[in-house]
Amino acid sequence: MESTVLDSTLTEIAEMLRVILGEEGFDLPITMDTTFFGDLGMASIDLVALGGRLHSRYGPSLNFAQFIASLDAGSAVDLPVGRLVEHVVAACAPGTAGG
């Protein structure tokens, strides 16, 4: 995957996360290795909010609920932001259902 596409998608998703989690006092850099639950302290309701923002930004072809459901319990708990970024880029690539 092209790093500029990954970088721009990471930036967009990081901004969504900052809005959901509240930027005030939030100085942790969000990288590809940052985990949703361990590092960001997200709750399940935060994932619902993220899913809504992803749907608004990338459209219905990016099925966030299906992506989360495809993960096993261990993967979901330790899910890095980068895995979602890669999923978004792949789903929205030209020639795919999302692109």
C-alpha cells in the first residue's frame, strides 16, 4: 500500500478519534501501532461513534461493523489503529467495492 494514502487515512481516522474521545487533555500521538482499547481507552460506545463517522466519510461500502465482527476476541481487544487504516484503504481502493 502506498504510504501517502496510509498516512492521509491515518490522519483522518486520528482526527475522528480525537473528536470522539475529546481533544482536551488528549496529547497521545495516534500512530499505526496505537491500540483502540489499551492505548486510547475506548469503550464499546466509542466504536459505535467511530463507525458512524467512518460511514459518513467513506460511505456505506465501508462496513465497519462487519470488520469488527470478523475479528476474534483477542484481536478486537488489542486492535491497532493501523489495522483499521489498512482496511479502510483496501476497501476504498479503485477497483474494489468501496473505491
